[in-house]
Amino acid sequence: MFVLFEEDGSFKAGTVLADNDASLQIENTHGKRVKIKRANVLLEFRAPQPAELLVRAERDAAGFDTDFLWEVCGDEEFAFTDFAADYYGHAPDAVEAAAMLFSLHAAPMWFHRKGKGRYRKAPEDILRAAKAGLEKKRRQAEAVERMRADLAAGRLPAEFAGMVSQLLYRPDRNRIEVKALEAACVETGLSAARLLLKCGALASSHDFHFNRFLFEQFPEGLDFPPFDPPAMPGGLPRAEVAAFSIDDAATTEIDDAFSVTAKAAGGWTIGIHIAAPALGFARGSALDAIARRRLSTVYMPGNKITMLPEEAVAAFTLSAGAARPAVSLYLDVRADLTITGHESRIDLVPVVANLRHHDIEPVFNETTLTGGGPDFPWKKELTLLWELATVLEAGRGKPSAHANQVDYNFAVDWERNTPDGPGFIAIGRRLRGSPMDKLVAELMILANSTWGRLLDEAGVPGLYRVQGGGKVRMATVAAPHEGLGVDCYAWSSSPLRRYADLVNQWQIVAVLGGGEPAFAPRSVDLMSALRDFELTYTEYSEFQRRMERYWCVRWLRQNEIRTTEAFVLRDNLVRLADIPFIFKVASLPPQLPGSKVSLAITDSDLIDVEVDARYLATLAEPGPEAQETTGY
């Protein structure tokens, strides 16, 4: 005797070897002996052979019209053998009964299972909904296949319009577009970013990285929401000074300027003037909400995203030819460069010049300071400020910049195209700690520490940078900054670019004007601003570093660099000699840190932002030159 039974969710057939009432010993169609419960037996038969039954029943089941079976089966629960008898008009043989079982079991939308071999037709409304869902899945499967084919052929499907960022940076695997993209990636062997770049969804690899940052940090887009124009304060006393700023060529948010006014009795009054947007809009305004959302200007090679709208920046930036509101720190300086006193004021400062690094550094540097150099406008003022900065640096006992550390300037010409997309990159080098660097840094440190003490003495909270035990953090109460050698340090000199500075400026203005501070002691909102600023500022800085790394790879490719020199930092980690790109060289043999080596560039990738290189030779052991270049 043979039996048809169910095991592990599928139908099987076999020969009965032993009948133990509650269980049977069976030899299945594969020759394996198994023990099954009698309750799992669906059909007993003597012909045909078990294997033949399964083949013939499955073939016959495929010929049934499922909709017709649903129409004629009746509304009551039924056994498959009874329904088979009604369908055929006679007692079904084993193949006919099994074929009906297989057909019913394969159509769960039409027939709901009610037990072993028992079924009931699905209600009409449920079947209709199930069919609609099935049709939807069929259409989706067709759409997935069509989109997959388009992507594999290098064409961007129309459905991808407007959702490329979501597909790349936060894919929802329930969406058919994501399923199509994943299938196309498997077929082509390309990552999602590389495939979409091939299909033209991204203008260049640069867009992949930049758009990721926008997706994560600016999901609402870069457009500013509506805001009322800042109110220019009236009645400010006009300062009797001629102020000038010092910035690089790309700076539009000019926060700080300086002035030097000779005294009749000897000595000078030196002014440090900080743009005062805090006078143009208050905490709680629409402009404050904008600044609070962005928290800082975002910098990257060839671009920036400002904290404040252009209209607000233009109203307060210290551009030449205008008299702008400022929070000013005036220093009384004797002829021997001793500071005998200082005063902070809110005033209207005439700005007469915006000096730019590229114009001034060739004539104002260590060589010209020691050797005389040519005359140029502002030479006397800059020389005096540098001499004062030298005194201030000595007084702090800390250098304003790390000696011999190299700064790199990235300039992108977006009008020029390269094989990697728009943008021709130039990377310049300059040693940090130049006279101009020291001048600006020391006067900013003095202003930020002076105003930090002003807030602390007035009992008004601010946002301070604190360093102790080598760790830097932010706090709302004054504490020493050991790295700078000052008792307290409150960022206050860049209110157009950093929200922490804007917050501190509101507090400083309140103290100087006798008004109510924007943030009270132990303010929850101030602590929230501190936390959000610190996190966001760190993320922005990390993005800037990532984009500088990206443009380094672009520079290598653009200039078709095949061999280059690098300095060993540690183990197999190196830094290229010409650009600030750090990476690992697997083939590098053991070297002393600071050693100079020659490398062959074998590959580079603009999506992963990586470079592959092979060690060629050791050029020099560690020495002063290597330390100067690496900063180690």
C-alpha cells in the first residue's frame, strides 16, 4: 500500500513498510525510511507508484482553472476528496484526488485551509482585495525589471527623478526603486553611487559627497525661510578711527577689523572692532532661528554655506567704504608697547580698507620685517600690531601657532572642467605662524579673553572654550584655557559665522548697554545651544576635512601624478609631501617616522576617496626638513 502525506509543509508519497496504528514506517520516493504519524496521511492508494503519482498529479493540477474551482466549490468547508468527486462526477482515483489537493493548496488566495486536506472558499471581497494586491505585485515586478534593465544599460529610470539622494543615503528597501537599484548593482558589479554616476544621476563624484552632507545636515534645502531685514541701530557714536580688515580673498563675512590711532602725548590707541549683528536682530527673531538652525558657516574647498542670509551679512560685514556697527575693544598702548588700560564700547566704525592675504603677505613677512622691505599702505600699522602681538604672545607664554606647521589653501576654479567633472583644483602651501597670522591670532585671543572676563565679572553666562588636562570642551562658566595660557576664553570675534560668538555678543552688548541679557544664568536654552553648537561645529569641520581629502585625490588625478614623495608618519601610514593627504601604503617596509619615501600611485577612487600606492624607495632619513613638512 502507498500513502500521500504532508511533511514540513510539502506533499510526499511513499510505500508503507509497517503499520503501527498511530504511526507508519514509510519508504519515500528517495529510498529513505521515515516514521510519520497516521494523522499526517492524506490519501491511501495502491496505484500508481508513489513517484509517478506525484509527477502526474502535479501535471494535472496545473491544468485546473482556479477561478472556476472557486465559483463551483460552494460556501461550506469541504474535503479535497469530496470536491474532487463533485468535479469529476465519479469517485476520484489517486491521481485525480492528489491533483485536486495540489491545486487547492497552491491557491491560498482562493481557498483558505481549514485543516489537513480541508478547505473553504475565500469570501468574495477578500479574494477581490487579494487579486488586486497580486496584480499590484505583478506590476511592481515588471517595473523593477524595467528599471533594472535601464540602470544596467546606463539609463536613469524616470521614477528616480527627485529621489536620488534618498536612494543613495537612506534607501527604503520596501520601495521598488531600491529593489531595482540593488538588482542592477548585483548585475553590473557596481556600487549604487558608481552606477548612478554612470547613469548621469550625479553630475560628478563631487555631487555624491556634497549631496550626502546636504541630505544629512540640510534636509530642508539651502534656501533661507522668510525673515524680516535686520534693523540697523541708530544713535551709535562714530568712532574717530580708520579701520582695516585682514582676510583671505574669498572672505565675505568680515567679522573683525583693526585701527591704530596715534596719541598726541605718545603711544597709541589700538582698536579691535568686531561686526555687531547682535544689534540688528534679537534672540527669538526669524534671523536668530536661522542662525540657531545652522549654528555656523560651513566651509569646504570652492564653496561655503553661510550661517546667515546674504542680506544680513551684507548689512553688518565690515566692508571698506562703510561705517558699520561694531563691538570695539580699545587698548591704551604706550610707546614701549605696554598696555596701560582698555575699554569696550559699542560704536559705529568707519572701515577704510579690506586687506587681503595674497596682496599683503608678499610685502609683509618675516623677511621684510627684518630686512626693511618695500613701503606699502598700512605698513606702519601692521608692523606696530605685529610688534604688539609679539609682546602679547610672550606674555601668555604660549605660541599663537604651531611652529613649522603647514597650512594648505584649496582653490577651485569651477569654470574649468576635468575628466572627473567641473572644478580645477589648485592647492597652495604656507607655513603657519607668519607675521600676519600672529598679528590676527594674538589680537583675537586678547579680545576673546577680555570679553570672557567681562561677562564673568558681570555674572552673565556665556559660551567659553575651556582646556584642562589636554582636553578642550565648551562651558557656560569661565575657566582657564591652558593651551592658550589665558584665564578664560569666550568665542566672540566671529558673530557672522558662528552662533556661539553671536550668543556671546548678545551677552556682551547687554553688559555694555546695561540691558537684560539674552540668556540668564543656568539657562536651559543656553546649555542646549552649547551642546548643539559643539556637535554641529564638529560635524561641519569633519565635512570640511573630508572634502579637502576628496580634492586631494582630484589633484592627483588632474595632474596625472604617477610617482610622488611622502613622509612616513607611523607604521605604514604616510602623508604626501605636496598635499595634505594621509593614507596607508601596504607595501611600505618598516621606516622611522619622518622618513621621506618615493611612491608609485597605482590607483585612486573618488567615491571611497582612497589612493593605492606602491613603495619604491627611501629617499631620506628623518631630519629637520622632513619634520617641517610633516609637522612631526
